[in-house]
Amino acid sequence: MAKRRSLKIIILPTAQQDLREIVSFIAKDSPAYAKREKLLIIEIIDKLGYFPELGTIFNYKNVNARKFPFRSYLIIYRLIDDSLMEILSIHHHARSFSNNPALDTDDE
């Protein structure tokens, strides 16, 4: 049986910023837990590269993407083609979608 190959994953600057903010916020109380949380989020993203269909369809404004829940976050990603995936955002549930720059489109 052929081994499943991972899609190439590009973590867009908006998602990189989300991850930095998550780690910074958690590190105020526990640097060790912040590091562990970051590693777990990256691990989930890696798994999505192997199983991109795990996420459900996410349509917000004109952003056609998929979302995968992890703890208090939604990992929002877009499949570009059969070999490439973009991570748009690591969105905290308490944050409004309208305040997420990764989901900002010119079309309302």
C-alpha cells in the first residue's frame, strides 16, 4: 500500500501572527505551556497536510476554505490544489470573524 504524502503547507503571515499572539498571551502565565501549545498547534497543522478533508467547509464572505477545531481555536485553511495548502488563520473562538485580517475581503 502506498504511503500517504503530505501536502506542501504554507503558513501565511496572518496565521504566523496569530500563532505569535497565542504563544505570547499564554507565556505570560506559563512559558512552558506556551511552548507546548505551539508545538501541538503545529502538529495539528502537519496532520491536516496528510488529511486535509478532516476540516469542514468554511464559507465566510468570499473566503472559501476549511476549518478544523482544536481546543479554543479554529485552524482555517485553504486547499490550493492537490499538492498545496495555505493556513489562513489560527482563530481564537472569542475573536470575531469580522476582526480577523485573514478573513477580510473587499466583498461584503
